Amino acid sequence: STKDEFPGVMRGGASYTLDKYDVVFACDIEKIQHIGSRIHIGVEKKWQKKYAVRAGINKKNLSFGGGASFPVFGKTGIIDYSFENVEFDESPSQIITLNILF
């Protein structure tokens, strides 16, 4: 038989919103058992409560992205895109997500 062991992860953070400018600043610290700590820092700017542009630093890698919300079947749909150079792969990671809020 085999035994898979995954490291324990603790993560905590805080954010601050400048309502006047629709800007959010965020920071969190992630502690991974037997590996060490990582700091994540980011900022998000919204326009018209529908569109968002984001940028951040994950370890030493820059990431950026954006998103938009739209009505779909009487609910709210959100599409997001992000781009990040990841440390474990030679090519960058590009992620597209679609959410529907109920």
C-alpha cells in the first residue's frame, strides 16, 4: 500500500478598499508545511461596477488580468482572465473562468 502525504497550508490576509476610486489593495501570507512562507500582493481597479483590471505579485512572479460582469438568465455572470508566469513551468499560465451567481 502507499501513503500520500500533502503538506498543511495556512493562509491569512487583509484588504483595504478606497471606495472613492473603486480600488482594492490586498495582501496575504501563505505558510506551507516543510516549504516556507510566500507573500501575495495585489491591486484591483473597477469601472462602472462591471469591469475590473487586476495586477499582483506572487512570490517574484508578476500576474495580471481582468474581468467583466453581465446579466445572464436573470442572474449575474462574471468572466475573468488571468496571466501569470509560474515557477514550475516554462510557459506562462493563462486562465479563463466563467461564473454565474445565484
